[in-house]
Amino acid sequence: MLETQSIARRMQLTFIEQWTRGPGEAVLLSRELTGEDTFAVLLPDDVVPSVDHWRDLQALSRETGAPSLCVRKVPVAEAPRFGMAVCELFSGRLRVRELVEKPPAGHTRSNLSIFGRYVVTQPVLDALADRLARTTGELQLTEGYAALTDGVPGVFALEFSADSYDCGTPQEFARATTRYAAWSDVGRLAEVP
């Protein structure tokens, strides 16, 4: 809890309202705020009580020179709820070969779902901008990554297996709320400015 409070004190949050164009456009808008060609994206419906995966994900991106994302194993029957990644081992790492956003039931070739943690790079932003200019529909963040899977350096994934909460369902949202409520201590929280 103390590490979380320390991080919270150093954070500067800016919220970007996502209109109807999807999370890909929201990421493009965030670049205008960061001014950076490489930055991290955290989707808030995947709640994680640790930060180790961020260090590992950033290290993977630095080592490979590629955009990276987290994946986790899910039952194949749940694939229609998630973006799914087909990966293969490449020099001891998971290289992403295909990304499919919410495939229909029975149409996935993987049990690895995309977990809401990404290191976005300039090529991802370029691919998103190109796709946004050519579509009037929703733009998924995965479309920027999918455009790069066949190129060099490609896209790499880090398998996430630590404790987490998928707040995309009412049951998991309730479970996450209960877990974090149990961690909180009213006296300690009152001390945080």
C-alpha cells in the first residue's frame, strides 16, 4: 500500500474523452499531450495490484526495439470478449503474428488475450493515423499493432500471469472493489494529501 501511495503522489493525470472513434483515436490524442513517440498505455478495466509487469514490458520493448503488449491466457470460450493474439517463440520471446479484436465464437487460433498494457511506438501511431484517415468506424488500438506484425522489428508480447481483475464483467468489478476495499484503511488513507 505504501508503494501505491508513493506512486499516486508523483502522478499527473490528464483525462481525454473518448468520443465514438474508439481507443485507437484516444491513443492518438494522448500523443498530443505527451509529445512522445514512445509511451505506455494502461486500460483501466484491467486492474493489477502490482507494477512489475510494467518494468518487464518496457524492458522487452527496449531490447527488441518493437512495440509491445501484455497477453494472458484465457479459456478459448471467452475469446469473443477480448482482442486475441497469436504468438510464436522468437529468440526466446513471444513475437506476435496476428491480432484479432473480439473474434466470433469458435474462430480463434489462440488462448492468449490482449491484456490492457501497451508500449506504443511511433510506427503504431503512424499506423493508427493512417487507419483513422481511411475509416469512419471505431478504431481499435490493436489495429495499429496488427499493421506491424509482419514487419521488422515486429510486435512482441509479455505473458502476464499475476493476480489481476478484469472489470469488464459485473462479477469481476465487484471482486476488484471488494479486494481493494479490504486493503484500504481509513486512517491511513486520511494521511495521504
